[in-house]
Amino acid sequence: MLLAIGMAIIIAFAYLSARTEPPERSNVLTASTESRLETVSETTFSAFVAVTGELELPVMDFSSPMALHPPPDGWWHRQFLTRPPIELSFGRIAGRPALRLATDDSASMLIRFIDLDLQRYPLLTWQWLIEDPVDSEVDETTRAGDDHPARLFLRFRHDDSESRALEIIWGNELGAGDTKFIDGFPHYVANGGDANLGRWQDEEVDLLALYRNFWPQDSGSVRITDIGLFCDSDETGDDSVAWFAEVVLKQRLEIPGLSAPDD
């Protein structure tokens, strides 16, 4: 009897650890070290043109389905001990193939491991569609109301090896540009509200500027190490459905010697 109980405990621990502990960081998404600018000189002109390196780097592309249970190397479906996970599936909505993330009093994240210089790739772009929002009268700026149909979880490593994290969220009542803090953890609202439901929304956020806003004391270099899709309705007990099509990191193209035209 004691042996059976012991084996059951070991199996349960292994199962829970597999759900909640990160896998080995293999197949980490990195970038080329090539320069993206090359000088072209002619007798009548000299200019800089983008010819090498990546101007943009797809982090997540759901135009074609991939394995989800479990996801491929370099991905992690992060689950929580006290919460059931969200439902992940592929489909089409409003003309686009995409990943569907559905909650029902549940929460989890789909994370892609990366290792990129945030100064080189400061711009984050993505497409999301909220089909079913979180409908709750609980204040979303409180712990009890901290549910959102879609979030982007982002983790960074400062050059002193300190880890930072923030979330970009779809607001329930909060609107684009708002911020909130839950136990000191920063959230930036990129979009939200009922007026934008049911339609694809193309977003772009300057991550480097956002990082500097939340942690102005970090003057050194910053690397981005994780990007996750995070949906939850576990605090309010509601349900939600969100779709993501693509998540991309971009360089800011600045051509030496050229300045913006005067207004």
C-alpha cells in the first residue's frame, strides 16, 4: 500500500512538473549578425540601401498549423498548478488562418523562446482578433478583476543579468495607451473595448520605448528572451475567445545622413 501511494505521488509530481516547469531552452530564435545596410556609390549619387540582414523577424506565424500538444522545441505551453489550461486550436476567422485561444475559468501561456538584442529589434507588431471578450463588472485594475481575453507576455534580460517582464494587453474597459500595475507588475494596453471586437486589429508597439518607460534606471543593453500569448479568465470565472495571426519583431530603419523632411 505504501509503495503504491509512493508511486502515485511520484507520478503526480512528474505530471505537475511537466505542466509547470519550463523545458530546456533549445531551438531558441536568434538573428543574423550581418549588417542590414550596405553603401552604394555611383558617380552621380551615394546612398545607403537595405540589402543584408533581417529587417523583420517572424517570432510566431500561424498561417500553417503546428503541433500544440506538445508544441515544438523552442516553444512552451506554460501551465499553472491551480488553473486548468486554455484551449488551443487552429482555424480561420475573418479571412485569415490563425491560432484560436479559448478560456473557460482557465489560464495558460504559449511561449516562444528567443534571444534578441532589443536595441536592434525594438518594434513589435502583431495581429489579433477578439471574438468573445471578458465580461465582468470587477475592476480590471485589481487582482480580482485581472482577466483579459488576450495578452502578450514579454520577458527581458538587462545587461546586469536582471530579469524584467511586462504584458501588453487587450483592455476590457481600459483603452489604448492606458497602463495598470498588479502587485507592481506593469501592463500596457494596446487596444480594447467593445467597438473593436470581431475585427482583425494590426498593432505596433515600440518595445524599447516601453521598457525605458517602465525601467528608466536601466541604462545598459537589453535582450528580449520570451514572447508568450497569454489568455485568462480564471479570476472572474468568465470565458473568452481570442485569435492571433502573426507576431513579428522589426528593426527601425535609420539611414545615416538622412533626416526627416520639415513640416
